[in-house]
Amino acid sequence: MKMQPLILSKDQERRLLAGHCWVFSNEVDQRATPLKALEPGQAVSIRSDHDRWIGYGYVNPHSLICARVVSRDPAQPLSPALWLNRIHTALSLRERLYEQPFYRLIFGESDGLPGLIVDRYGDVLVLQITTAGIERAQGEIIAALEQILRPQAIILRNDCAVRELEGLTQDVAVVLGQPDDRLVLIENGLEFAVSPLTGQKTGWFFDQSENRTRLARYGVGRRVLDVCSYVGAWGLRAAALGAEQVVCVDSSHSALEQVADNAARNQFSQRVEGRHGDAFEVLRTLKDEGARFETLILDPPAFIKRRKDDKEGTQAYLRLNRLAIELLEPGGLLVTSSCSYHMSREGFIRTVQAAARRAGRMIQVLEAGQQGPDHPVHPAIPETAYLKTLFVRVLPTF
């Protein structure tokens, strides 16, 4: 098949041959293939400087990541047949893993579809498109999803800031059906109402599902604090495990309203309460009040979104974890997370250890979790291994 070539500069193919799929603009031989001559989202054949074929992909001349490899099979260019194949492959994994249809169906690069996220809420699909190449193929991809899954509704949550890096506009749109902004999903036997049109991300955080399941192993005690609770996934799990008092902290009034709704839905209203405010300020106030908890959960947004944020973001994780540790009873459980790719697992453990030392406490790391298997890690793309969740026992200094 004749296709516009994208020629790399000398020795720039090694990372791609090892399995990575990103091509940066400074890796392209712009004398051989000027990027400005290409259209955003255009399909290309990616080749080395000595004409070694690497794969089919798409290009965006306006982005630092100017191209992404999508297919390494010479017989499978970007086409409706390719989208069908990739979605079938992704679905086969999720159907092996989950009894009920609530999961991340497509996880970008890890499922061979860079620039595409699809979350499944039963017969409703919520898509997030982050690249010009997938935007250009949007119609074909939606048709493939309809053919395979027969959903009643499809929502586009294209309101993420990363689209700006690709020169794409932000919006939310319904492209199939008339979905309500209140869907019910089931996790660990609990029902949660989520908002796919107006909630954070696509309405839910499937990546922590496996870690929430693991909470049962450790016991939660009588009093639990869930910080950055969103709609109460962690907090309600703690209530289901026997906690007598669960306090959910979030800066969003609407999220806390959903916490109350979900608590009532699961008959936990007498044991779950919301507390509005900034996470740092609420933790300081609770300390001043003399509050203590047997389990404390920290699931904040990413504090390190870019490499240049490393110093400031690390200090934020340090402060947040120190405040949390000071509120725990001796022997209490801290479940603490970082979804910042730029903070390594080892770096996160060191930060939590430093927080404990500043709080005058000793910690034992019991388990280190990551995102669930519906967010598979691509071994050649470390950026796909972003979530770190530590289960930590907090003790007096000894």
C-alpha cells in the first residue's frame, strides 16, 4: 500500500524497534520529510534513515510527539479492519478478567491504540480521544465499537487539557443514544452512581479497583478517613468492611453529594459523612481537633504532571503524607497513592518514609500495588506504569 513516508534521522529508530511507539519531532529527518507538509492525523509509513520499514502510524506536525506507531504488521495499515482487530483483542482480555462489564476497555498504547481511552459502564461507553490521529479516525472507531459491543450510548469526554498539545479543541458530546448523567456501576458488590457527562475523567477511576479490593486483607478498624474521596469508592469499601465511622474529604461539593447518594444507595448513611475542603487544610484541622483514625486513605490527583514539577510535587506528597501519618493511631493503616508517572515507585516510597520520619513515626510497607489489569503496562513504554499505591503500617518510632 502506497503511503506518505516519515523518515527518521540517523540512529533514531532504536527505541521504536524496542517497542516504544512515540516519535519526537527532533527525531525526524525534516529535509527528507518536512513535518510542515503533513496534515494533523495523517497516516504515514515510518522508516529509518536507511529505509528500514518500522510501522504504520499517524502524524501531527504541531506536537512535540509528532508521530505514533500504531501497526508493525505490513499487511495491517490504519483502517477499519485494524480498529476492529484491536478492539476485539482488548475485549477478550477484559472478558477474561471481569464477570461484569465495568472496566477500562481500551488503555491507549498498551492496547495498541495510542490516543484512545474507552471506559465501559455496561451498555454505555465513554471515550476520550487525545491525539489528532485518533480524532481523524473517530468515525471508524465508533463504528467498530458499535459493531462489536452494540452499546446503547456512546459519550465523548474530550474535555482533557492534553488535547491542547495536539491542537484539538475540548468538548463533551453524545454521539449515540440519550444517556443519563447518572449511571450505576457495581464494584465489589457495592453500587455507585457516577456521572459520565460531568464527573472527573470519564466519571470513575477504574485503575484503583484492584487496590480497593485488597483493602479487605488488612482490616480497616473503627474509624476511617478517605481523603480526596471523589464519589466515595474507597470510603464505602471501608464501610462495607465494617468501619463504624467513615469521613470522606473532597474539595468538590458535587462529589460529596454523590458520596451521600452512594452511601444511601448501599445503606451506609449512618456511618459515612462528608467533609468539604482542601485536603491539606482539612488534615490540619482534624489534627487540631485531636481526631485519630485506624485507617487513612490518600488518593490525590497527580502533583507532578510535568518533569519540571518534580521538586514542588514531591514536597506536596511529603506534606500530605506527613499530615496523614500524624492522624493515625499506632499500628494504623495508611493507603497512599501517587498517579504521577514522573515519580517512581522507589521515589514515592522514599517520600512516604521521609514523611514518617518528620512525623516522628516508623512505617512498614506491607504491599505496593499498581493499576489494575484493565490498565495493562506496555513493557517498552514506562509511561503506562503510572499508578503507585502503598499499603503502609504506621508505628511509633522504635
